Amino acid sequence: MQIKRIKTKEKVIFLLDMDAFFASCHVARDPSLKDKNLVVASPNRRAIITTASYNARKFGIKAGMPIFKAEELCKNIYRVDSDFALYIKYSQMVFDVIYKNFSQKIEVASIDECYIDVTHVWKKYGTAKKCAIVLKNMVYEKTGLTCSIGISSNKFLAKSCVDFNKPNGVSILLPKDIDKVLWPLEVKEMFMVGKATEEVFLKNNIFTIKDLAQSDVNKIYELLGKRGLTLWSWANGYGSDIVEKDENEFKSIGNEFTLNYTTTDTKEIEEMIYELSLKICDRANKRFLKGKTISIILKYENEKNYNFNATEHKKHKHHQAGLEQYTAEVEKVYSVAKNCFYNTWTGEPILLIGVRLSNLIDDINDKKQLSLGDVNLYERTNLNDIQKIIYDLELKFGTKKIFTGDKLIKYNKKNRGQSKYLENDDVHISNKQVVAKWSKEKKD
Ligand code: TTP
Ligand code: MG
């Protein structure tokens, strides 16, 4: 099946990604490290590398590698221990610089990357590339850190090209060039394709991104559900161009889900609250943040907005226990958000539902408040034994593929192998036409 690429009102989206972020933060603090083969490693026996500087990468050293392996590759590596307070400080500095001096249309994607919608900004710099260079230089001047920028008309394509000119580079990937640039790549190179998904593709003779793009979309849907639809759409150059800006990304983290229909089905609504809680906790954890206030946002068919706040000492005291401490734990956020929902809901059909975590604090300051002092990495990042193992596995395998039992039970209970709502959220807005066409063809 061939679908024409949609060209209406194309946006200009940047993905800004800091170069060798953790390592660069150490260099910014102590410039004498600049020319060393610097690696950052967790300060424990396993000593897994979290970041290799670009000097160290020349020897084939990379994130996820144990330090002993790196030492085999390069005799004079220079190792420093992780310092999360430092990374949070620089991360907030970078986003602040962009937010205050360049654009407020930014979506923080992780501790060291953000999307920026420059559709209405780039022209004053002449070209989108010149605009990116100005931004890159500004970040360097104010923080001493270099970054790279990927430019395209949607988030997926911007993300896909950011590595093409790393470090300290700018890359552009136009949708018309995906067949030359993106399609020859192996399917595992694609954003969000982990080991399991790659295996499914390989078993079905899908080896390159081109193979995926040219596969029958119905087959991909059968193999991977809505997530497959997202990947197939991305492979064809479609993707969300909505920069999900929060009112103040630095004060709160929120996500909402707009339905194409209305619902009063509480099972479905609870599932959505869970998915939203999962997503905001993931975003908070990536940035080492926790929150103390949880809000639920509902929009009914009549378009009226209802906002409800469940802070401590305010209404609904039975929520108080869950929020006595700062949290970014899915189960806690979910249970409070769910209670908020039932206390707010009028019973009318719902069109939009959102969950927000605010009153944020970074993990390090939270620990300081609890007077735990200067503790080791795992204590600092608040990881228990199981989480330590997961953390190391995630470092090794790159993506969040590991679930604790409680999360797994939750997933099984809800009888889904994948995120029903959110994994598809890159498709549901900007790819309406693709989805509509696909649905129509599926019916025919
Ligand atoms: P990345 O942006 O993936 O990597 P990077 O910034 O080190 O290098 P690049 O120039 O290629 O962008 O990740 C940002 C930081 O997140 C990284 O500096 C360390 C941390 N990180 C982990 O803790 N675990 C991981 O598995 C990876 C990949 C990164
Ligand atoms: Mg980076």
C-alpha cells in the first residue's frame, strides 16, 4: 500500500540533544578533564559506564559497558563517579536558557533532550539551520556544554537525524529524503525499536526501515497492535509535530489524552489514568524529579474544563497519606489520581482526561531534606535492590523493557500486551488522515 505523504502546514521541529551529557557536565565543572578519555561510571562493584566522552568513544567505549571492558579497549581511560546533582543542575540550566532566551514551545523529552517548535521563529534567522546554530551557540555560551540539533517537520524525523552530525552538529532530514536516508537503515536503528520488536520484525522478513515502510500496514498491526501502526507511520515519514508544552514544564509534568469519542466506562477511564500516570512518572524519573501534588483534568462533551487539585491539607483528606512525601512512583500517582477522578467526576461522558504531577522537587534535594546526607548513587537515586538490577539492565539494553512484578500484574490484569492509549499518541493527532485511511482500508 502506498500512501501520499501529507504536506499540509508543515512545522519546523528541533530535537536538541546534549553531547555526552553526563561526561560533559563533569568537564564543564572541571575543564582540566577536557582532553582526557573520560568515562562516567556508577560507583559500585559492577561499575557500568553511563556515559563515554567523545574522546573515549574513539576507542569503541560506550554506555552500558562495564569499566573493565573499557580498560581493555583503552589503557588510559579516566573514570569519574556519577554525580546526579550535577546533571540535574545542568539539565535545568539548559532548559531554562532555551525557555527564557529562545522559545517557550519546548517539550522536555529526557534529562538531556527537548523538542522545540520553531515554526514561527526560524525565519528571522534566514534558514532553519542558521536558527539551530544560533541556539546551539547560545546554549554553549550560557552553560559551557555542546549539543546537537536534528531538524525536521515532525518529532520522529527530528529525533532520527540528530545523531547524524554529533557532536556539536546540526542535521536536517526532510520527509522527501527518508527513502534515501532513513529507509536503508536496519530496523533496529529506529527509535523505540528494542530487542523484542526487532525480533518480531526479523521473523517476518522486515530487515530495514524500508521493509517496514513498505509492509502491509494491516500485517504490522496484527503483529504489534497500535504500536506497530505508530512504527509503520514513522517509517513512512509521518509522526506527531505537536510539542507537548506544559504550562510550565519546570513546575509540573502533565499529560492528557483526548478521545475521538466520549466514554463513561470506568474500566476504560481507570486504564487511561494508569497510562497517564505511567507516562508522567516516566518523564519525572528521566529528569530525576518527584512531585507532591497530583491533579486530574477532565473535559466533558460540553467543552467545559474542570480542574481539581488534590494537595495536602486541602480538600479530600483521604489523599493526604499518599502525598506526604514527594513521589514519582506510578502506583502512588495512579491511586491518588484515581481517587481525584472519582471525587470530581459528575458522571457525564468524558472527552478528555489528564493527570498532572506538580509541586516538584529534584531527587537530590528531596534526599537533602530528609537529611540522608551524601549517600551513594543508588541511595541518591532512591533505588532499592531490585531497582538497582533493573537500572543496570536498562543501562545495558538502553530502553525501559524491564517491569517489576506489580507493574506486570497490573498489565496482565488489564489484559494488554502493550500500552493501549499512549504508545499510539504520536499517531492520533497528526496522523488522523493516515489512521482514517488505514481504518477504511482495513474495513474494505
Ligand atoms: P544520551 O543522550 O543517550 O547520550 P549522551 O548524551 O551521553 O551522548 P550523545 O552525545 O550520544 O547524546 O543520554 C543522556 C544521558 O543519559 C547520558 O549522558 C547518560 C544517561 N544515560 C544513562 O544513564 N543510561 C543510558 O543507558 C544512556 C544511553 C544514557
Ligand atoms: Mg545526549
